Amino acid sequence: MKKTIENIFARPASPGMVGDGFRVYQYFPGARSFFPQKISPFLMLDFNAEIDFSPSDKVRGVGVHPHKGFETVTIAYKGSVAHADSTGNSGVIHPGDVQWMTAGSGILHKEHHEEAFSKKGGPFEMVQLWVNLPKKFKQTPAKYQAITDGDMGRAELAGNGGHVRVIAGDFNGVKGPAFTFTPINMFDIRLNKSGNLTTSIPASHNTAILVVNGDVEVNGLHAPEHSFVLFRNEGEEVAIKANENSVLLLLSGEPIKEPVASYGPFVMNTQEELLEAIQEFNTGKFGTLE
Ligand code: MN
């Protein structure tokens, strides 16, 4: 049975800045207060739709800040992001790469345009997702998965229709490398004009598609560039046909049915745990990072 579409949302009206390096449209939660139950385990989607950054000797980005209780997933489409964190990890997320950072019990990190990109300037396009952790894993040690293009599962589509890069989960038998704490599918779908695909995702998963570029039909409905397709928990089959060369991000996951208490970069289950998290941050328990 075809998965039922709940709604196809247009891009939010106006972007906001994260530091001075990321001009993002926040698809959720933003003003869409109904999303938490329908989109769990995903907590937030910031989409830096393509924008040209002018060459700059000052590296743009966001300085040292904490996270606790969830994971951040950064997908670079155009331009490169440099990062460093209090566990000692640092690196560069190049176009086609993904950084899956588990904040878990607490981390400090910073995110900037990579220096060479900054000096040269040019098109920049990326997504950052926040993925919740269930209560039993909120205190897991902070860690980090660097997932490069070569690490990903790759499914070629019939008839030169394009390909799917599997970041997490399983696309028609092709598995993704990301370790996830709850069942999640994350697919970077690249369709050529007139290309198409069909896949099956459990009805129990909350499921959505962001049209990063291009123009597609999803289960017979038109989803234009930058739209966001949200499915109901009915049916399994997702059929996509591309009207233009298109780049899509498909997200699905088993919802975490636990209370969410969040304050800025901390996402816990109760107010008490939030206060503890803030206390831990203020007393240096997340380590140090310059
Ligand atoms: Mn961050």
C-alpha cells in the first residue's frame, strides 16, 4: 500500500543566521508545533539552501557551544565545513560527506567554513539535523562518525535514473554505514530527469522528504524545489519520479515515545535533567575547547 502524504510544506518564509556562517531555513520545529510527535526521532531540520558566500579572510561560522542528549548530523552538499570538539576530534566535512556527532552525555564543539573555501568563496549548501536519543542512551559518551562518500551504501537506479547514497538504514537491500541508537533511514537521493524509484519504509516510521534541488512527484503529488513532504503513518510504499535533475533527502525513523524537555542545545526528558545539564555545562563537565 502507498504511504499516505500528510502534507507538502513550502520552504519557510525567511531564513535565520546560525553564527555568521550558516543561513538556514528551519523546517521544524520552528513555528510548526505539531511536528514533534510526527517527526520524532528527528528534532530539528536546518536547511542552508544554496547561497553564494563572498571570499573572506575571516572564517565564518559558529564558535564554541555545547550539546547534550541528542545527535547532530551535518550533510554537506556544496562548500566545506570544518569542525572541532572537546573529545579531541576535528576534521572537514567536504561536499558529499556527512558528520554524525553523538553529543550524548555532553560535548563542546565549533563549526566553521573550511579555510580554503572561506578564502575562495562560492556556493554553499548544507543540512543540519538534530536526532533525539532515547532516555537510556542520553548519557552515552560523546562520539563522532565521519561518513565519507566512499563509505556510503550506493544503489544505482534502473535506466540511468540516478543513484541513492545510503547514509543510514537500508534502501532496497543496500545498507548505510551510520550507527544509529534507534531505527533510522537516511538516504541522499540523486535522480536524473525522468528517473524514478520505489522503496518501502515501515508504516510505523515517521517519514519525510526534503527536496534539496529539483522538482519531483512523490506518490503522485507534486513536490517542488525546497518543499518538504511529510507522510502519515499509513502504508509503506514511496514512489518518486523526477521532473528535473533532483537531489532529495529522505528521513525516516521509529518515533521515540518519551517526553522531551529541551532548552537551546540541551534535549533531555525532564526539567530536572535540563537544569542538571546546564549545571554540568556551567561547571566545565563537557570538557574544554578553544
Ligand atoms: Mn552545534
